Amino acid sequence: MAAKKYVCKVCGYVHEGNEAPSVCPVCKVGASEFEAVKEAKKGLDTNSDVYAIIYSAVVVVIVAFLLAGVSSLLKPRQDDNIRLDKKKQILASLNIKNVPDAAAEYDSVIKSDPVINASGEVVKDNGGFEVANDDVEDSNLPLYIAEVDGEKKYIIPMTGNGLWGGIWGYLALNDDCNTVYGVYFSHAGETPGLGAEIASDKFQSRFPGKEVIKDGEVALSVVKKVQNDAVEVNAVSGATITCNGVDVMLKSKIAPYKAYLMSNANVESK
């Protein structure tokens, strides 16, 4: 057993042994004037601030690596879910909802997904699905061509802004490329019972049969009071800003497709 150290509080003499000396050999004081010297701990003091900082940093790094690993493992599944949800939305614009296997139904109904430009030219025969809706521009316009009950349908993706955030949807046209077959709208966070109603069947059922292009311009509109039933849709009561957003979205997102619709489907100005 290692000897302990005792220091004289009077003169500073250091004694090594199992106990303090009865008398200090230097200043002659008694054992009561000696106190044990605490040995410095070897290694890192677990009670120190330095230890706490190092420990916290190590834990953070380990957790970060674990989260990164989990995220990497889950990303393929997350991407698949995003793709499936997109397919469900496209099918919804064709009035195809709640099918057992949406992916298989999509593959059966959607015959091609060309990419076109604002001049009406086909840039790619397929690949439109891979174009994110937020990346759509005049030179990179995805289009979905479907076949429902033996009839061709054309689906246009759309994005816009509502009252509290983003809104988006898909517009399905009949084979004349000028009358609405169906629509699908959704939103990031519109007011329940008001702006959120753009996602309801009640609102979306107002679109089928409406004309899209009239006099060479996009005429499909969402208005408070319908005056031209051929091209206008009643807005949701109390949701003016959100419905204005839908109206702007329709006009701005259909316009780049106008040349293709008019030339390839023989939609003529009236």
C-alpha cells in the first residue's frame, strides 16, 4: 500500500507514512497540525466542465452518425412513397381514386409522359414524371397522356400560392384538349372549412365540362359570381384569396401548354 503524505500547516514540512507524525521534526507542533495531502486523480476528471463538454460532443457526433445512417436507409422508401403519392394525385384528376394498387393502375392508365416546350414541341417522348412540379418551366413542361375507357386524356401539373402557403394540382382534359375531364387540387395549410375546401370533391366537381381555351387565350377561371358558365367556376365562399390563387395558377400554368394543346389537338380559336 502506497504511503500517504501529510503536510504541516505551520511550516510546510511533508511527511510520508501511514499516518501523520506525533511531532513535526521541524517546528515541533503536534500531529493535529498536519493534514493529509489529496492525491491528484489520474486521467480525466469526470466532474469537470471539460469532461462534460467532451462527453456532450461525443454523444452529439454519435447521434448524428446514427441519424444519418437511418435517414440513408429510409430514403429509398421515402422516395417510393413520394412517387406513389404523385401517381395517386394524377389518377385522382382522372376521377380514379381509392384503387387497391395505385402504382399498377397508373402504369395501366398512363400511356406516356412526354416533356414539351412552350412552342408545342416534344422535347422527350417520356420522362415527364421525373420532372418535379416545382421545376416546371417553358422549356421543360411535363405532360401525362392517359387512356380512360378507350378515350385519350391529357393531364397538366400545376403549382401556385394560396393564403397560407403552396397549392398544387393536376388538370385532366378530354381528347379535344379543350374541355375539363377532371381536376385534383391540394394545399399546404389553407384554413379548414374555407380555403382548404379546394381539396374537396364539392369544389373539384365544378370543373368537368368547362372549356379551357377561348379566343386563343386561357379562359378557365374561378370567380365569385359565374357569368359565363362555359368557362367559369364558382369560388369557395369565404376563401377569396385561396380561390384567387387557384385562378392565377390555372391561367399561368396552362398558358405554356397552349401551343401544344391547340396544334396537336386541333383546338382552334373561337
